[in-house]
Amino acid sequence: MREEVRRYIEERRAQGLADDAIRELFLKAGYHPAVVEGFFEVPMPAPPLPPMRKPSALIGLAILMLLLAALAALAWQLGWIPADILPVP
């Protein structure tokens, strides 16, 4: 029965009910107040964390462009790209 009560309380909390409102539901159903308080003394597990979102494709594209720009600058510094093909202001 403990598991059923725990599940019931979790479902009502997920619906947005406060613990006081859930207590009232138990009391209206005929449970003794001391028994109802006992239901809430049991530590309830924390709700699971939402799944992590994957980074968007734009972030990956930005990182790729930065790496390509760095590689092009390195290639130019090493002389792999001739200086005469670059426009001179």
C-alpha cells in the first residue's frame, strides 16, 4: 500500500497540487489525520532531471568555421598559401 500511496502523491504533485490539497483529499476519503501525516513523512524521491539537449548544429558549424580559419592562417604563415594571391588594400 505504501507504494500506491507514494505513487498517488507523486501523480497529484505532477498535476500541480500542493501537499496541503493532497492531505485534504486523503482526509475527505476518510483517512485518519495521523495516518495522512505519516504518508508525507516518507521522503519522496526527487523528480528526474530533464534530458540534456544536444548542442544545435549552429554551434558545431561555428566551431568548424573557426577551426578552418585558424588552419588557413597557419597555412598562410607557413608559406603554403602564396602571398601574391591575397588582395592588398
